[in-house]
Amino acid sequence: MYTAIKDHSAYSDTRSKQEAIRTALIGYLRNNRRLPPADTNLPPDGTMDAGGWGVLPYRDLGLPRDAVLDGWGNYFSYRVSNTGASTNWTLTTGFNLASYTAPPIAITVNDAVGQLTDRAVVVIISHGKNSFGAATTRGTSRITPTAGVATEDTNAVNGTTYNQLDPNPQAGYDDVVTYMTPADLWKPLIDDGTLKGQCQAYCVPAVTATCTAGGGICTCTAEGVVGTLVAPCTACGTCAKTNTGTNCNATNIPIGVTPIATCP
């Protein structure tokens, strides 16, 4: 009975910490317009590197180390979409934050029945009581996944498919997995109004202003000032922000965000 109570507490603690990590990632996205890459060091130092697989960079997320240790004292594994021209969420220029209908993201999460999603941006994995595949606080390598259970083995590597099953230690699977889709990440930003400002953030200062006479262009130095004369210009217009394409119009923005026809 004592063992059962202890295991239940570990699972509860693990899920509670996963929810706190989800909140921290949303906050990081709010402040930085991207997600942090993984900490690939073993043992981890809590700071982000350049990878898409590793552990959570808890220092960059503003979390204590204990917040990224599961109920069994091992690090959560962290997989983040960081490849592709429009699916690299670790770069501010790597994806379209204003696009609610994001391009396919090649991270799939399955349950016991079939596919839950093929658009996971983040997967956060506790490797459970058996710890197969986990990074530890002292080890310089992950615990070898020797369970021989394919669903656990898949969760222990840098891949594009993960499994979210009900823990069943008797069957060899005791991982605790959660994931986040674009909607999971964007909805809180839409609800608090942050993402409405993001649309306007895609309006960038123009590098040129209208040349009102003589042909050619005028070089801009800052928004709201008259452009610098460049021959054969004889008069320059005022530097203004320009719309960078579809990011600020009504064709490709999140639900709940008011489109703007022109940049302010």
C-alpha cells in the first residue's frame, strides 16, 4: 500500500510539473516570439543550446531545476519543432506567428487507438518510474531504454513520433507524456490580447520612402522622418511602416485577432 501511495504521488507531481512547464513555455513565447531550443548537455546546465531534443532549459525559462525534474527525480525530456523553413519554432523568423493554420509540423503523437495529432510543436516526456531513456541529474548519458517496449523506446530518442498512453507498469510502459499544438500555444496569447499586437509587429519600418519628384528612391533612417535624398530625387516622403505580406491582413491570422488593412 505504501508503494502504491508513493507511486500515485509521483505521477501527480509529474503531471502538475508538466502543466507548470506548459505555462512557462507560453510565457516564453509571449516575451520572445519563439520557443527555447533544448538543453543538450548531459548532465544539463539549464541553458538552451541549438537542439530540438534534450531537456528543458530551466534557467532560460526562469524555473528552478526542481521544476523540470519529474516525480522520480529525473529530467523531463523536451522535444521542440526546430526544423523546416516555416516550422522552426526556436527562431523568430522561422515560422509565421500570425498563421493559425500553420503548415504541417512533423511531430506526431499517438495513443493506444491511433494518432492524436501530427501537429505537435512541443512534447514533454517523463520517463516514469523505470526511467528508461531519462537524463539524470548526475549522469553523462541517458539511461538505456532496455525495456524492450516499442512505445517506450520511441519516447526515448530524438524522433518525430511519440506515444501518450496510460501508464501500465505491468506491460512495461510507465511514461507520462504531454504535448502542445499551435493552438495550445496561441490561444492564451489570443485571450490576453498579446497576439493582437503581434500582427502589428509584423509591420516593419520601411527601408525606403516615396520619391515625390525626379524618380528613384529615398533612403529611410527612422519611422516618421523624411527620407534622405538620393539622386535624382528632389523631394522625399516620410518613412512609414510597411505591411510585410499576408501577416496583417484577413486571410491568414488567428481566430479572434482583428486584422488591420494598413500598418499604423
